[in-house]
Amino acid sequence: MDSPRHPPGRPTISWPFLYLCVALTTLATLLLELSLTRVFSVVFYYHFAFLAISIALFGLGAGGLFSYVLAARGRNPFATLGHLSGANAGFVALALIAVLQQKEELTSARLAVVYFVTALPFFVSGAIVSTAISETLRRVDRVYFWDLIGAAGGCLLLVPLLNQVGGPNTVLCSAVLFAVAAAVWHNMAGNAWGRVGSVALALLLVGVVVFNWRAGFIDIRYAKGQKLEQEEFVRWNSFSRVAVAPEKGTGLKTIVIDADASTGIASFDFSRLTESQRRDLLYQGPGLPYAIRPGAETLIIGPGGGWDVARALATGSRSITGVEINPLIANTIMKDRFAAYSRGLYLRRQVNIVVEDGRSFVRRTDQRYQVLQATLVDTWASTAAGAFALSENNLYTVEAFKDYLRCLTNDGLMAFTRWGFDPPRESLRLLSLARAALDASGEPEPWRHVIVAREGSVEGWGARDTVIVSRKPLTPEDLQKARETLAEGGMEAVYLPDEPRDNAFDQFLRTPDPEGFQAEYPFDISPVTDNRPFFFYTVQPRDLWDFITQQSRASADYKINRAVPLLFGLVAVSLAATFVVLALPPLVLRTSLPRDLGVIRQLLFFVAIGAGYILIEVALIQKFVLLLGHPTHALTVVIFSMLVSSGLGSYCSRLLTAFGDRLWHCLAAIALLVAVLAAIVPPLLAAGVTWPQPVKMAVTVLLIFPAGFLMGMPFPTGLRRLETLHEPAVRWAWSLNAAASVLGSVLAIVLAIYLGLMQTMLIGAALYAAAILTLRPAPAKATA
């Protein structure tokens, strides 16, 4: 039996304080969610950053159901919410410690522990917000507005906090915000002791953050199952943890990104460069382009510790441009803290270092280069967009290779070094991209433009393949220089145009049917595009099930493609968790799911809009990386734009019912606007290359705002409609919406891999259109 929402004895609601509490809760929740993605990326692997988002969504949904229990307890919900919010500050600290204490590789049991411990603070947040909404349904549009505005504030706080205090401390900052929210809840409840205790807790946590910022007693000591030792320098920014530590055995100072990818710091005195040092620099795969084009005007994407810069200098290059996406590496390490160790490498007059995404720089520059180089450019790091949202992926697409070719002089070369496997994957996919780009540029014989050199053994991670692609066919003189350098360096000539070989490289470049070759090849080496920029994902669709279920995988394949079993494992976990969330509470509370067809259709409405929203959001974040030039910019601008515009849409959602029942018009308009957005974004990316960054951001906001505004209306409107049918089902709606977001976030990545980002957006739009089918005219308010 339904009870009145505000029976006698409950405190009068102070709406400004309630809005503040909801905003603080969602601000802390989003800040926790996004900062955990960074911590997960360092402690585990970058793929697990995606897991953090799914954990958050699952916890929020489960917490929404728990609010049923809260509704049955006492007459002062604000005191209960104050206690929960204060406890949540402790749960945040517990979740952080649980993650930081993972000293070994994750097993299934450890993963389950991490999943549920880190879900706990999100569970409580979901219970708090769901209870707040359920208690204030008559103003749900206003409450949901502040819900989204608070989350948008968390998005804005993320970058400066990560830059200033690092990942673990940013997580602890969310605990501070939960404690502050607890004080306000207790103030609303008239609980003076609760208010004083919460303020004291908030001040204590502020002290912990400040002290930890200085002393680092709560920090990452273990990562990827290994103890982090002898780190001389550690600094965080919004998308990486960068450390400098001596390499074991050699003592070479090495830059380590997210406790995984590494790049040594080059240290040479070029006024006294010995012949042995020159040979060490040039008689390696990455030195091959400089042997063919000595003294070349050079563009290096991802110069890192400066080894490719040193190679160019060793052959007399007088103009070297390095484009480094990470300012900690380019400025803090190479130009400041370790400038003396590198002998001022990045401060030399011949060297110009630009902090920017490499692809964006290439697209906007008018300069032409004789050598364009990228050596092992991958950080295995993730943005919060998900496991595959790597900035480096946009460097390895057909459109990117077309940009690189346009950036070369007529005698120019581009050189990419990737890991070599048997059978080849990454290096062969580079050839696939090169052939597609050369075909598009009108070159009739792509096989005459390529050299592939290999150094080391293909066992484990030992081999490195360097793929050189020329804008025009390579000359006999070019090939002779390459042969001499390969022989001097003891490298293998895997492919030379004038020396046919019986291997996959030769077969692919000379076949008249590259699509047929790609289809028959054991790995997916098809050319990826900006719409499907997943270069590192090489599992053939036909082998997907075998790869997921295979117990023993090659270590290299598993590291590169380990997100595949993770994603599909996450689908299973999400489905199981959703079933538990839906089935367990009715058993515990001795209630039943609504059986009225109208109520069930309304609940399906929340599933459709929850999945649709996340599909559209994930696709937009990845696409706008190309326009905004940086994954963090795309994450911040896109999520902030969607949250603020959706919040404003929620605030205005009563307009849908003020002039008749117009919800289906809103859903149809969302589907149409998203479809238009999917059509105009690709040409916009090409047109906006040279725009100033503020203009790019403003255009992004303006493009997203109309659809985001309308996407904020269905949720509060649907809750009001559901209230007239079955008020207790409001909490089910909240939980189903969150569960659909979990499944949708996984589905977004799977769809993007196999169909493309724009197609993923269109499927999101189709889900909004499908939500129309769940609607029926809102009935009159039912009586108890």
C-alpha cells in the first residue's frame, strides 16, 4: 500500500538545501567515477578503466533499489541520508585502499572483490539520489536538473584536481564532498550532532588529502602485479601517471607512463658523438629513414625521451619538430627536471617541441617534411570514454595515413615502428593502412613504396618491425642505402620491393585482391578508419568466441586483445548483476514486480532511454577527439555539454505536459537530431582543423546542446507518468535506467568495433525512437 510522500512529523523540505545536497552527491559521484578510471588504468591495465565506469553505473542502479528499504524506515529521511552520506566518505576510502592493495595480477576472485568493494560508494550514492527523487516527485524536474548540474561540476573539477593532487588524492576529494553533503543533510533533518560530526569528518579528510599530497602515504606502490621501486619522479595529469626510474641493469633513466609503457631518456653529447654511439642510434629500425634521408627535415610524433630526435640530430638534421601529447614528458621532464641529464636535448636550437595531439598537428600544419616518424607510440592508457578510447588509435587510421602522405615532400618517407609477431599483426595492419592511403592518392603500384625491417626475435616481445612508406616509389639508390644499413645493423629485410619473398608482407602488397587476403588472414588486419579507429584490436569476428573461451593465449595477443574477454565477461557480469538487482529485493522485501502491462511498458521506456543516452555519449566523446585534439578535452567538453544541456532540459520538462502529452514528439526529435549530428560531425572534423581551440570547444557545445537539451526531458517526464501508474515502481525505473546504462556502455564499445562510431550513435537514436512504442496516454492519478 502506498503511503503519503510527506506524512505528518517529517521535516519541512528546504528546497535550496535539498538541491545543494543532490548536486554535491552527484558531483562527488562523477568525480569518484572518473578518478577511479585513472587509478584503475595504472594499477591494473588500461582496459580496466572501462570497468570502473560499469562498476559505477551498476552501483548506482543497485542503490536505487536499496532506497526501498530506506523508504520503510522512520519518518525523517534526511537524517538517514546524512548518515549514509557520511558513511559513504568512509566507503570511498575503503574502495581506494582495496584497489591500491592489489599486489598481484587480477584473478577472477580478486576481480570480483574489487568490483563489489568499489561498487559500494556508488551503491550508497544511488540510494541517496533515488530516495531524494522519490521523496520529491512533485519537483522531480528541478531535482534532476541539480543532479545533472552537480555531475557536470564533477567533470570540470576532474582535470585540475588530477593535475594538482594526483589520482588517489582526487578519489579522496570525493570523500570530502560526501562528508560536506552529510552535514547539509543533517542540517535539513535538524540533527545538530550529525551536522557537527560531518563537518569534523570533512575537515579531517581535507587534512588527510593535504598531508597525503605532501607525504604520499596513501599512494600506488604496486601496479600490474609488480612493486614500483626507485622512482625518482612521479607526477599525475588528467590522462597519465608519469614516473622516472632507472632501468634495471643499465641504470638508464626511463620515463614510465601508467606503470607500463616506457621510454628511455636519450643522453648524448653531440659535439663529441663517438662512432659507436652513432652506430647505436642509426643501425636500428627507427634509424633506417635517416640512413635513407640523412639531414632530413623531420617530424616526430610522440618523441618521448628523445631517441628519435637524437637519431635525426646524429645525421645532421637542422630542423626537427617533435609533437608530444603529454606536457609532463615534453616540458616538466625533458625541458626542466631532467634537462641536464638529457644534455638539453629538447632545448637545442634545431629542435622544436609542440605539446599537441600528433594527428591534429599534422592536419593543421602547412609545412612539408622529408621524414615523418612514430616509434612505438602507444601508452596503454585510457580516457574515461572506455577501454579502447586511446588517443593513439586516431594515429593509425586510413584518414590519418592520407594526412601523413599530404604532409610529406615528394621524396618524403614516413616510418612507423611496431611490435613484430609471427604471424604479423600490427606491422601488417600498417601496410594495410598504407596501401589504402596510397590507392586513394592514385599510386598504381603501392608495393614499390614500402620497406619493412625487423630487429630482434619474434619470441615474446623481442621483435620490432619498422615499416617505411614513401610518398613516391622508392628509387634503386634508396633501396641500396636501406640494404647497406640493414646489413650493418644485423637486421632482417622482411620486405624490399626488388626482392620478392614468400611471406605475408610480400603476399599482401602484391595481391590484386587485398580484401580477400584480409578476410582469409588469421588476424584482423583490415584498414581501420576514423569511424572504427580500433587499430590494436586484431581478433577476427569468426574467431571471437574461441578467443573469449580459450584458456591459453599467447601473452602478446592477450595483452593487446585482453579487453575482448573483459568486455564480454562484463556483459555476463552485468546481466547477472541486473538479475540480482531485480530479483533479490522483492524476495527480501516480500513484494513483487509490477505486473500491470502499462507499468512494464513504462519500465522498458527507462531501459531504452538509458541505453540510448550512453551509446550516444560514448560515440561523441571518441569522435570529438579529432576536432578537439586531445582525449581529455573531448571527455570534458562532451560530457559537460551533455550534462548541462540535459539538466536544462530536465528543468524545462514540464513544458512537455503543459501543452498536452508531447513526450513522443520529444523522443522523435531526439532521434532526428542525433541522426543529423551523426551526419554532420565527419565533415565538421575536416573543416575545423585550423580553428582556434576556444572556437572548437564552442562549436562542440553548440552542436551537442540541442540534442542534449531534449535528452534531459524524457527521464523526469517518464517518472511523473510512472507515478500515476504505480508510485513504488519509480525506484525500479531508476535502477533499470542505470542497469541499461551498464549494458549500453559495454554495447557501445562492441558496436563501435564491429559497426563504427556513427552507427553506434544511430543505434542510440533508434533506441529513443523505440521508446515511443512503450508510451500510452497517461492515465489519471490512481487512488490508493
